Amino acid sequence: MPTTNNIAFTAPLNPPGATPTITKSQVWAGLLLKIRSAETFVPAAIQSTTVLSESTDPSTQNPVTVREVVFRADQRKVKETVTAYEDCRVDFVQPDGSLVSNVVSEGAGGELYMTYVFEWRHAGASKGELLELYEKEKKMSQMAVEGTIAVMRELVQSGKL
């Protein structure tokens, strides 16, 4: 029986009427900041981020950051390995194999989108528990994407990105 919830949510980075417009380089700078300071982008979920190490993957030359985040709700500490794939994607891998990807993509007309892809692993969860978690995680995925975009827009507006 599968014990993984796979969820993706996409939102436009610059919907009609949104100001200021966010550029791809600003989005990338925001994602790099998010690696070091997750609480800036999802303060309701993450209390703090501590960078434990930084290195370069020898086979791809991609930067790899090992960090510990503290989740606000239960004070749970999770060590994540984060790999940045300039200037398109950041992958966050948790010890249980759960994976979160933050993806910046372009539409046919050059419009920018932010997609989060979640692979939440729940070892030992029953079908009912998995379904309950899925509904919660689906709502959270939308909040995470839209919240990150809102914070990026604020950081651009204040000149920090």
C-alpha cells in the first residue's frame, strides 16, 4: 500500500495587477535566501533555520546546504539536505525521504510561475490517515506557494531582493 502523498501547486509570480513585477533573478535570489532563512517565507510553519554545512556536489557543481529547521507547531527539528539547481529549482530532502521541490518555470508567453512539488512520506499510515494528511497537505501547499510569492514581492518592494 502506498504511504506517500504526492501534491503539486502552481501560482503565477506576476498575476495581473500585482506590483512590483518580480524577475526570474529576483525569484532565484529569494529561493537562495529561503534555503538559509525558511522562517522568512513560511513563518506560520517554521520557527527557525540553522545552516549546518555548505558544500558543492562534485558531480554536478550544484550547491548543497544541510540545514536544521524547527517546526513551530510541535517544535520538531528536521535536518534537511537542500540542493539548488540554478536558476530553476531547489530540492529539500528530509531524512524520511520526503521531498519538496520549489520550481520556477516559464509559460509560453514568458510569464513566470512558482510550483511546489511535495512528496510526503508517511510510513505506517493507514489509508484513512493518508487521506486525512493529503487534505491538510494540499491546503498547506497552496498557502506555501502563495505565501512565498507574497514575501518575495515584499522583499523586492523593500529593495532586499
